[in-house]
Amino acid sequence: MERPHNFSAGPCILPLEVFEKASQSVIDLDNSGLSILEISHRSTAFVGIIEKARELALQHLNLQDKGYKALFLQGGASMQFLMTAYNLLEKKAGYLDTGTWASNAIKEANNFGKTEVLASSKSSNYNYIPKDFLVPEGLDYLHYTSNNTIYGTQMKTFPKKENTPLVCDMSSDIFSRQLDYSQFDLIYAGAQKNMGPAGATLIVVKEDILGKVSRAIPSMMDYQLMIKKESMFNTPPVFSIYVSMLNLEWLSRNGGVPSIEKKNKAKADLIYSEIDRNPLFKGFTALEDRSMMNATFSLKDEQLGPKFDKLWKASHINGLNGHRSVGGYRASMYNALTLDSVKVLVDVMKNFEKTA
Ligand code: PMP
């Protein structure tokens, strides 16, 4: 059966070879006769898997031997909204409000201290990234969302302040582009976009920012304890970590982040040039803030919606509907989506122009 072109925003497409290897390992992990699902998380086999996953994550971000630790925890990125604040917020932290996820992070941090919203694009339904904001002195940390999955905006630069740790939610663009990742002190990302199946959350943290708050931190919320226990204070999400490891190996075999960035750029260029060229469509976000991962757009005449929907669905395209808070369409183009899938979508848009 031909697989659909999967533009789903997350959980999302992963490479077919990863699905194949993962499904094989559910029956028999590396000729052990045992399923990945039935072995102890303390077994040599699984300890090897999580160590490999940690090593690959740091390697792909160029953060090896720079004082960072990689953790695989549960609770999704949403748990990190509070865990970051639990561990880092003493008095006041600065947040950039670039969307629903950023504002959820602010809401959770308010349980632990003060937050200062440095700037917000809420009044224009988050269709751009605020830029001319000042970062005051004396914040415990600064928090950004690098890619706003719902709106299709992506930060290209990350204003910093000396002596202020930089925390970033990279749930929807981690491992997709080259950045100086050492500018960040803590990065977190739910697995279910460019890493693996939902269930695991990657946290990459510079150890020297920890242990500075005066509050008592419950064990399950304590980064330092999680580091000490190598992500195994309790049973970790073994399958999600295993498939993430397979996917990070796939990324290595395919040239790593530099090579995937080129492919992601080609995909984004193709879809955005069609959105701009085709008189029937318009983009949602400010041009300079367009995301390479999620392209949001709509029909200028919404009445044409049912006709367009019929066309893309007939071309085996899946997951193109926009988020309910934006409407229209969202083409999510994560690492495993091929340029060919984007070409199919662009052809549908071109054909639609001819027939509409
Ligand atoms: N941050 C961003 C940027 C996201 O896209 C999402 C989910 N799509 C979240 C946070 C929330 O992640 P989770 O469902 O893993 O809690």
C-alpha cells in the first residue's frame, strides 16, 4: 500500500526504516529473542540504548564535552513548563509570549515566582515574533519557544543577556537546523516531532545552572537527581527512548543536522514560493518569521475550501488542516517528510488554481 504524504503537526511522520526496525524489535530485539517491551530497563541492552540516545542527542546539537547532560523524562514538554521553573525560578524570569505553548509555560511558572512577559504577539494572533524588546538585568532565566507549531513562526535569533541562563522549548524544531546550541543553557523538547514517539521528553541542560534555588524540589521534578540517576530514577518510557535512538541514528546516517537543514530549507522554499505565487492562497505569518517546520496558509476565498480539501485528500495527503485557533491549512514538514511529498502538495495547489 502506498503510504500517505503525512503533513501531521505531531505526532508526526518518522522514517519508514525506523518504523520497520522498531516493529521488528517489538518481537525480537537484536536477536535476543526478547521484545524491547519485555526487558528490564536496567538490562545491559536497554542501558546501552539510553546511553546511545543521550550521546546522539548531544552529538547532533554539538554539545558534547561542554558541561551539558541529556535526560529522557516523561510528562511531555508541558511538564517542562513547570519543571524548568521549579528548578530555576527564585524571584523572576523573563518570557517571550509567542503563542499558546509559550503562554502555557508562563502560566505554570507563575506558580513558582514572578514572570515578566518581555513582549507578546498575542494581539495579532501570534502571527509574528516580537523583536525589539529589552531584556532587563537580574532575571533568573529567559524563556523562548524556538518554533511555534500552531502559528508557523520560528525564531531566527535569540536575544541574550549576560549571566542570564537561556531556556528554550524546541519541541517542534529540534534537530532540524544548525544553530549555536551552546547559547542555550537548557533545551527541552517532547519527542513526538523530530525525535520519536510521544512519551519521552528530551532535556539538555548545562549542569552549572542547577542547584541555585532555595526551595525543596520533589524527586520527580529534580533535574539534579535525574542526572544523578541517569534518567532512571523510575522506569523510563523505554519504547519511546528506543525509537528516538533509532531515529537519531537515522539522522546520523543521513548527514546529521547540516544535511537535514538543507533538505528542510528546500521543502520550505518550495511550499512558501507556491503560497506566494498562487493567487488563491495567502500565508499566515510575517515573512521574516516563517517556520521551516510548519507552513501556515489559507485560501483567500474560504468558500473554495471544500473543493480544495477534496483535491488534497484525493492525492493521499494527510494532516493538512490548520490548528483550530488559526484555521486554514498547516503543512508540517518535519525531518522525515520528503521533498517529494511537498512536491505533491504544491502540484495539488497548482492544479487547484487551474480548476477553481
Ligand atoms: N511546545 C511546543 C512548541 C509544542 O508544539 C507542543 C505540542 N505540540 C508542546 C510544547 C506541548 O507538548 P506536549 O504535548 O509534549 O506536552
